[in-house]
Amino acid sequence: AMGKLSEAVGSLGAMFATASAQRMPRQAGTSGGKVEVVESLDQLYAQAELLHPVLKMKVQRWAALWEGCFALRAGGGKLAEWQYLLDRYGSEAAAESHVRWAAVKAVARAKEKLVRSYQGRPSRLLDLCRQSIVFRKAHSLAACLKYIADDPDVAVVSIKNRLHAEYDAKAMSLGYRDVNLSIRFNTPKTRRLGLDLHICEVQLLLEPFAKLKCADGHKRFTSWRNCQAR
């Protein structure tokens, strides 16, 4: 299975190599026409709240194109393809009400990461605004990733490819795997609102890993990362 997965994402190897060679990205904004690193947690949260609906709309469109799924509010680890939800409920608003969307990261959790991993630098918090798309087929995930990279509204800042065959998932993430993207939205609207430099997170993962990512599983993973000071 891992061999097929590596083959499916292999065409994007150059992108992975380029992204992994980049320096640690930072949250930034503009002031007086100059780009400056943002170290205000309040400012970053204001940006994240404004970008939340923008990111949610985008992941819906990407999921509809590439058989992407979302976790359902009904719980129990149930997933449904976004296109299926649109067809069943007849509108985006009705379909959205059945999905368990990721909220903007809780302030307490952000502060924990600042102390644990980022030396108190809010600019290193790149996942205040985040969403996930789940795929049942590896080639759908790879196709969606390529589509995101080519989206004119999106600038891919970095990619963490935990699906690579050489990634030591057991040592680095307790067996968990995904493709984690840090992205910016460069549109007339985000530029007008001063949001075009804010970095969001998109996780692309396969169904078996999504089912493991239940509430208790995520809590255990967080506890493990805290012990590792990651």
C-alpha cells in the first residue's frame, strides 16, 4: 500500500524538495507598505477569524473536484464525500451544517504551543486557521495536492510530506501520516483586508488515518508531542 501511495505522490517530489528546503515560515503583515513579521497574538487571531470562511469555501471546492470527504457532526468517525452531501441536501449551506469543521485554534492550545515549541514567538503559529480534507484514494489526494499548487488564488509556503516512504512515521508522529500544507490566499479580497500574508494550514489525509484521528487519539498525540517538546 505504501508503495502505491509513494508512486501516486511521486510526481510532486520536486515540490516537496523545494518546500522542505525553505526556512521556517513566519506570519507576516504589511505596515506602511512594508512587510513585517507579526508577533501580536491578538492580530493573528483577528486575521484567522476573517480567513476562516475563505479557507472553508476553498476546501469545499477542492473536495468536490477530487472526491474529498469531511468528518460528519454525527460523530463516530463517520465521513462523507462533499459532493454527496451537496447532492443530498441541495445547497452548500445545508450541506455545511452536517460537517464537523475545524474551528480556529483555541487560545489555550496556541499559548501551549508558544511555550512548548516556539519560544514565545506568535509569528511561528501557522495553524490558527486550518481545515482537513480526507480521501479514500491515494491518487485523488495527489491530484488535489497538484490542483492546490496550481490554484492562482493560493501560494504554497511549505509542505510537510508525511506520506513519503522515507518518512519515519513511527518515530516522528506515532504512525500518523498526512500531507500538511502551509498556504496563503492572494486575492483582491484578502489583499484589501490585509490578509494575504496570513498563513493557513490544510491537511490532506487518507481515510484510515482520519479514522484514527478521533478526539481521544488526538489528545494522546498532543500529550506525546508535549513530552517530546514538539
